[in-house]
Amino acid sequence: MAIAAAGNFTRAARVLHVSQPALTVQIRELEQTLGVRLLDRNTRMVKLTRIGQQLSPVVQRILRDVEGVVHHAHDMAAGVRGAVSVAAIPSSCSTILPRTIAAFRREHPGIAVALKDVTSQRVLAMVKNEEVDFGIGSFAEGDSTIAVLPLFTDRMRIVVTPESPLARRRTVRLKDLVNVPLILMDAQTSVRMLVDRAFESIGHFPSPAYEVTYMSSAVGMVRAGLGVAFLPSSALEMSEMSGLESRPVSHPGVTRRIVAVQRAGRQLTPAAAKFRNALAADCRHAGQDGAE
């Protein structure tokens, strides 16, 4: 195409930044490979043969496609375009993540973010299997296969009706809840694991009155007077809490660290790294760390 546009091997070679003999060899090899003559040559100029003219639109389309691939690759490398997949625990999916995604999409419209709402155990499995770019949750420390970036600290609170004697206290001790009907999250969730370990540390093994999968269900059961719910403070702002009260629990074992995790030794794509950094910045800006 450069030769056809220039009408001359020498001028085309300068445009392509190759030597004229090298360009001549390339054209000869191309014609031999295709089995057709592409260029008519004379002492004054070079022009496309009839077959060359017929192939010209196809070649131009291929060149545009290749150029598009190059530009797209450059955009992805620069984090201008791309796709990010994140697995996260439900409390994060309903609070900090939607706000971060909305702001991130306004600033980076060429990057799509896919969010998967799963339990902590499933988050970890998806990260290790490389089903997602990174995950968000609360995990036991010491796993050398994952790299960890702390995001914020989340404290458990109890949710009660205003009529409950517990609502008259500023804080509640775990031993005050031993004989209270408890509404706890599913055993596979990080919230439930945290609560179970905290009770075990005082020699009590809780038997929940009700187990739920969704935090909204726990809030509804409290409202119906069925018991006391343990919920993370980060999730309470998204729950319909009108007519209910929440109180902090004075026990060090009911605090969890929310982190971003990725496969150790694997580098995030530029788009995924940009989103993870934006999330970490949002957590810092929102004052999530240590918030009740």
C-alpha cells in the first residue's frame, strides 16, 4: 500500500523506514507467497496490477484492524481501556464498592467493572483460581499464595429493638448476650466465623436462634422481635434501620480487617490496578479505618 501511494520504491522505503533493496525483496516474497503479481513496474513509476487493485480494499481493512489492535493494546497498557472483575463479600458490595465504581466509571469510562457478590471463602477461591482480578473480604492471615492490601477495619455491632434492655446500654459485653436469642449470619460468612470465635474465647459456643444468608433478613427478624443480630458496622448504613438501635460490642475479637487480595506473584492489569488503588483511596477518604 505504501508503494502504491508513493508510486515509487525509493519513496515508499523512506516512508516505511527500510532500505529500498529490502523492500524489493519483501514485495517479491509476498508475490511468491500469494502466487500473483501485485505491482507493475516500469522505469518511471510503480502501480498496482488489476489483482493488486482488487486486493487493495481487503489489505486496507486488515491494516486498519491491526492499527486498531495496537491502539487498543496501548490504551489497555495505559489503563485507558480494559475490564476489571472483582469478587467481594456482601457488606462491601452494598456499601463502599458501589460508590467507588460509580466515581471510577465517571473518571474512566473506557474501563468496565464487573462485581461478584459472594462469601469470604468463595472470594478466596475465585482469587486463587484467577476467576477474578482481585477480591475483597476478611481472611485468616498466613496464606503465602495471596498478596494482601489492607482497606479498612470493620467492627461488629448488635442490632436490637428500642424496647430491649440492651438498647439502654452504651456498649454491650459478650457475656450479656449468652442467654439472648441470637440471629446470626450463615456459617460460611466471615461475620459468623468472627462471632463464633469471639464467643468461644469466653468459653461459650453459641447456638443461634436463627441463621440467615442476607443481612436484610437479620434486620427484619430483629424488627419482628425474634432476637438480637450481629452485623458489621459497615453494612448498617445500607440497612433499613428505622425503628431499631445498634450498639458496639466491647470485645477485641469482634473486629475484622477488610482487605483486597490477589494471587501472589501476579501483576494486576493496569485497569485492575487503577480500580484497586481508587478503592483504597476511597476507603481512606471515607475514614473507614477504625470507624464504628
